[in-house]
Amino acid sequence: MAALIPDESRIPAVVAAAAGMLPRMLPMGSGAGGQLASRLQRKLGISIAEAWNRVDAYTQFLALKSACLDLDATKLSPPPLIDRVWHEHVLDTKRYAPACLSAFGHPIHHDPNGDEDVESRARRREATLVALEKVYGDKYDEEIWAFPVEAPPKRKRAVVKREGTPASRTRRRTTTPSDGSITIKIWDMSSGEDTFFKVKYTTKLDKVFNAYATRRGICVASLHFLFDGSRVRRDQTPGDIGMADGDQLDCAREQQGC
């Protein structure tokens, strides 16, 4: 962890560079910053004030990357709300690279496959919080900088076996409602919003994913879903992956990770 703590000699310069990035490289109005904030407002359905708060937090993250010399996305990872801002900025290829070069003197690369190794990402997230407090103290938006809780191990249902009962008649204790349906939640890792669905154990999750995408106005092909950190296939059912009433699926949009 010590190797990931930012170089103190670099902190004043990168903080100043990040602070100057908004007015110089991300100007209000029709400039790049105004376009970035407007895209966030339009795509996420948030207020322009909240969009600018997220852009401000995003520049803090870039400062941490520069202070830690994390140029290849191997040391730090952003929380979901900041990661979404980063994606939108990276897609503006005409402005992203010049902004980084002007503010920090070097590019800051994005790794779209950063979510493949969950344990490594968890270590990068921990390192990010260490760097954040080292550089900014308590001067950051805790809500925007919130990381999701890493998925806990899959729960094991209690097995109840009566004395003298053959193993084939052993029953499992579940919390399934009497009508055979369960309520599951889909959590959007980009916006933090929850969406609930009532389904049966035998319902193909493809139907749920399509309904979710339609409700959110998103192309379903740009989404992938995780349960307990593992990717869920569209042909699977809640029963196939061991979901119970109240369980959550995490929804990640294309390029989620870092």
C-alpha cells in the first residue's frame, strides 16, 4: 500500500493543476466542460449543478492519478459516479488528451478491462481512498466519492434434515413467497439508482434485462449484469444462479471498470 501513496512533493503542483483544469480546460458555457456537464445532465437525468459537482470530483481523481504517477490505470480506481464522468470525457477524444497534457504534462490512460479482476480492483479502490485523504483531507464530496460495497460471498441456505429421513427427502429452508415469486433489485453502478422487479425462479433473466433497458431508455447490448461479482448470462434464471428474495444484480454499462 505504501507504494501507492502519492509523492508528497507532487501534491501541490497536481492539486493546483486540477483546480485550474475547470476554468482553463473545462470552461463553463459552450466549452468542453460545459459540454461534458451537459452530457451528464442529459444522459443521467441529473441537475446541471450536480453534473458540475461530479466534474469537479472527477478533476480531483485525475489529480490523484497524476500524483501517484498512475498513468496506465494499475494503481487507482474511481468510484462509479466519477468513472461515468471519466468515460464521457475520454469519448471526447479531441479534448481529453490535450486537457491531460496541459494540466499534468502527460496522458492519463483508461483501462476498460479493469473490472475483470475483482480483487485487484478492490485493492486499487482502497489505495484511491488512501490517496484521496492524503491529498484532499476532508475536502471532497463523500456521496460522489462513495464506492459500492464489494459483493459478499454467496449465501448458503440452511439444510434441514430430520432423523431417519433419506437424503433425497432433505428439504432446504428458503424465503420464497408463497406464490413462488421473488423481488430482485437492479443497481445501476453508474448512477446509483435502484430498479425493482418481481420475477419467478424460472424467469429467463433476458426478459428482465430487456425490461430494465427499455425502462431506462438504454440499449440492452451496452449493459452487463453481475451477481456476487460474477457476470450473469441472459439465458440464466434466478434459480440457476441461486438468487433469493431481495437479492441484487449490479448493472454495469460498457467500459465499466478501471
